[in-house]
Amino acid sequence: MAASEPTLHLDVPQQFDLDKCVHCGLCLNACPTYRELGLEADSPRGRVYQMVQVATGAAPISESYIHHIDLCLACRGCESACPSGVQYGRLVEAARAQIAATQPRPLLSRIVLGGILPSRALIRSAAALMAFYQRSGLRSLVRSSGLLKMLKLADAEALSPEVETPHFYRHYGKVYPAEGTERYRVALLGGCIANVFFARLNEATLAVLRKNGCEVSIPESQTCCGALHVHAGLRDEARALARKNIDALVDGGYDAIITNAAGCGSTLKEYHELFENDERARRFSTMVKDVNEFLSGIELNTRDLKPLPVSVTYQDSCHLAHGQKIRAAPRMLLKSIPGLELREMPLADLCCGSAGIYNVVQPEMSMALLEKKMANVEISGADVIATANPGCMLQLRAGARQFGRGQRVAHVVELLAESYGIAPKDDPR
């Protein structure tokens, strides 16, 4: 931050950020909701105008304002398009914090964000209930009954991931040596629900890091990153989670703190924006690396990569491409796999409609965006859709079933693990 800039870390949109928008409109075509609806109020420029009206007292925090802010995916595609450097992600998150301070807390938010995600015990309990629902025959019964459609929960239920056992929590508190010569010491963040729904992805990440000369620590005291809390405007809860992670990791002597979730990584790299003048938070933010970013920045072990004859198209996860400005790294890793054919799709960096819990709270818009995304996937003709975020993976799997050809969806690091001969189902110990 330049010395002349004012403090930006308050929980309302800051005038300094608002003033950067010159209302040129170059963001419009990069905005999924504007492309879908064609409404100025549902464009980045229109939302910034509404924030200005609220900030100056010219308009209240009305139902209309809340609707337009809520309909935003916070994909930050507008940031990549903006010539003026408007930090729109920071603005919309602050606007949601301002709204959250004036509105009753939704029940879903209280249960999931306030209760389950920060608690390892509750995540395990919720996973056990979900596993019973999925494997006992109850799911088939509920789906065939029509109850989900009656309650308008069919789309949300179809997005629910499979519980993977054993959970990744079994690795917490352990340190795994590098395979071969140790080159780096890293910490791996398991996330929150990823430990039960994406355990194999986490294990693939652990195995690939070890294959590339990393000693990998999985700190016991880590917790949920707070990304969903930040996106929902619950900044005090996000700060509490951030502080736990900072205290658990920042002084560990690691070369990097690794995440395989683009949405989490974007928030982890912006922890310093949750705290005023906090040097430890700023130091933590500089240590965080997305796994694609880290692997592409070292001398990748290509010696042990075996041919993987498959056609792949890459879908840019928004918070990797637009939030973290990382586009080339995952493509470089995919191209390093022998036999893999990378086929680019049109508009690869346009949001798939996942956006945290957006596909649950805004299912109609989410599905409209997903259908268009799958049409672009089809143009590529690829058999596998690769991406860099678990939320995108869930959304794209639903898209492949509903609008596609049942294509496989995989994280970039899972494809690397397969090429190394360490499939995600294997125990990397």
C-alpha cells in the first residue's frame, strides 16, 4: 500500500475504492449477471453506483440494493477487465458486511457458517449424517418421492458432494518427509468441509508435493479459512478464524503455506485486509501459495511423470484467475503431463456459477450460467474438465450430468497425481 493512501480496512465500502470507478463500462462484458440479464443495476458499474448512493446517504440500504448486491457472484471478473484498477472484490465484500450489520442473520448462515464450518466435530457429525443419507438408500427414496422438488431443494441436493472416507483429518498433526532430496518445507491447509468431501484431492496434493521434494506439515491447530464468511459479510467471524490460522502457521518456518482451493487461497492472501496494521497477518498473506502457483514456480519433477492419454479443457476458477491473477500456472502443469492434450474452451475465465454457496442461494442464475459454461466445454470436445477449486468441481460435475456428456471433472493436481502413478484413492503415507 502506498504511504499516501488512507486506511482501507473498515467494514464499509471505502471512498478511495469507490472513487477509482470512472463508469467506463469496460467491465460489463466480463460480468456474468450483466451478460445474463442486461440490467445496469446488475453490472459492476451499476453496483458501484449504488454503493456510492448508500455511502453518501443519497439512498438507504433497501431491499432493492440488497437484491442487486446479493445477485453478484463476487467472481471479480470485472477486476481483470477494469483499466482503473477498481478493487471490486473488496468493495462488494465490504458492502455485504455493511448489509449484514443491519439485517437479521439467515438461518442457513447461522447453522452452516456460524456453527458447522468452524467446528471439526460438527463437520465430522454432519458428514456422518450425509454418508448415511447417501449410502442407506434414503437418498434414492427422497429423490423419487418428489419431496425435494416440492421444497425447491432438488438443485441444491443434486450439488451435494459424496462423503469420502477415510477423512483427511487423519493426517492432521503429522509431518510427511519429502520423497528423495528435501528442497522445501511447506504447510498444507486441509480446509474445512474439504477434509470430508475432498479427502482424496487433499491426499493427491500431499502426495504430489512430496514427489516434488517437499516436507509437508499438516498443522493440527489449523481451521476453516473464513472465505465463505468474508463473502457473506461476516467479517468478525472471518477475523476470528484468520487469527487462529495465523497463530498456527505464520511462525512455523515454512517456505510456503499451500492451498488447493482457489476460493480459499484468495481470502488467505488477503488476511491482512481484515486487520489494521497487523504485520503477522501481512506476513501470513505473503506466504500463501496456490498449489498450481507453487508447483509451477519450482523445478517440477517431470522425470517421474508417465503418459496420460486424455483430452482436457481447463476452466479458470474465478478466484484463481481474477482474484489471484494466476492463469498460466495450471495450464503449464497440464502441458507438462506426457500424452495429455490441452484443448482451450471459449470464455474459460467466465464464472461457472458456483461462487461459494451462490449455487445454493441463487440457483436459477447459477444454473443459467452453468448451462452456458457447459456449452463452451462442448465446443472444446475434451473428455475431461480440469479446474482448480473444489466448489467449481461440484458445479461442473452437476453441469456434466445435466448439460454435458458426463465428462469427468478433476483438479489439476489430481491429474498430476495420476501421471505420477499416485492416484488420489491411494494413501500417500
